[in-house]
Amino acid sequence: MAKGVKPRVKVPKSASAGEAITIKTLISHKMESGRRKDGDGNTIPRSIINRFTCAFNGTSILDVTLEPAISTNPYFQFEAVVPEAGEFHFTWYDDDGSVYETKKAVKVA
């Protein structure tokens, strides 16, 4: 598991039924390519976020495969329609097998 990884998500706390909302996500991650060396000349193992998913009430709304050229601290901004009150579930998958998750609830006003 990479050290210092912190997912952050910004989702409105409430929305009207059927409204499109803007969601912003950022995960703090160094994204090691596996090509750099440490101070002793040892190769630093590859560790990149290779997949990001977002689901709403168990229904997948976004599934992105990331390639090695992705930048450090990947940021995503996208829109999603909120049909009802529920919960967004965000998941980031790391090459080293680590999985980082966070959830955000949305109320329908």
C-alpha cells in the first residue's frame, strides 16, 4: 500500500430529483512508474492508480481505466444525474493491490 494516499471527493449534500450535479474527486498518490531509483540505487516498485469507479446506490455510473502516463494525484470532474436520495461510492485501484474507497450521501430536496 502506498503511503500518504488520501482520496478527496466533493459532492453537493442535496439536489433535486433528476438534477445533474458536478462531482469532483482527487486522490493524493505519488504514482511511481517503476523506473525511478531510490538513494541506494534500488528500483522503486511501480505503484499507480490503474482504475477509478463511481457508483450510485449500487449502479455503476463511471468506470475509468488509467494508463501509466496518468499524472500524480489524479483529478476527475464529471456530472451525474441524481434520480433519488442515495450514496455515491468511489473506488480507486492501485497496481500494488491496494483499494481506496470513500462514500458520499446526497439528499433529494
